[in-house]
Amino acid sequence: MTTHAAAASPIRRYTPFIRAVAQTAAVTAAVLALGYLMRGQGEYRTPAWALWIHLGTVIPAVPLGAFVLWAPKGTRGHKAAGRVWALLMLVTAIDSFWLRGLTGGIGPIHIFSVITLYSIPMGIWHARRGNIIAHQRAMRGVYIGLIVAGAFAMMPGRFLPDLLFG
């Protein structure tokens, strides 16, 4: 008589996802708390180097990310472009903590940075383990976050619309 392994319970099946969400939420809360505590009494001025590093990494990341998402998967071009894109996104995320235009401290938009700092390494890990579905989800999520954060960066009163439109 052949027995089939019992299907994993819904909680057990989603445990890695729940753990990842909890870890990301904890890191995000810690970063926001740290930003709140470090906001200082004076007016914070974004260092020029941070702004130029950010623009220098985020601007090429938009079209390169689109290429990586829509190009044939598994090719040398996809892998090479993906590595460059992942590096650009990691530098962008780290650099973003010096950009504090609206709040004077670390604000809600920095949640995208925390998620990126978690999702890029996880996406690479999934790809190396052969879990391509999880890899694609992680990288698509980061790309969507890039576009959404870019939309927030275009809000009135931010530096980028002033730079682009005067």
C-alpha cells in the first residue's frame, strides 16, 4: 500500500514568506526609529555627493531593469545585465539613507530601500538554488518598487522635479 505524504499545512507552506515579511518589518521599524532619533534639531542638508550617486545609479537602473525583466532568461546577457542592475540597486538603496528631503530624517519612502536590501540578496540566493519563480518574484518586486519610489520622488517639493522642470 502506497501512502502519500500529507500536504503541507498552509501555515507551514507560508512560513518562509511570513518570516521574510516579519524580518523586513522589523528592520524597517528599526531603520525608521533610528531615523527618527537621528533627525536632529537643525535642518538637515542632503550631501551633494549622495544626490549624484543616487541619480547616477537609479537613472541607468530603470532601463537596465526593464531589459533584464523582458530579455530572454538564463542567457549570458541576462546574467551580466542582472548583476550590474543588482549592484546599481544595492548602491541606490544604501545611498538613499543620506537623502532626506521631505522629512529631514529617514521617512516612509526608505521602506523601499530596506526591502531592496533584503530582496536583492534573497533573489540572488533563489536563483543560485534554482528556485527561478522566487527569483523572478523578488526581482520584479524590486523593479516595481524602483518605479513606485521614482513616482514618489517626483512629488512637488522634492529635488528631482525642481531639477528637471525648474
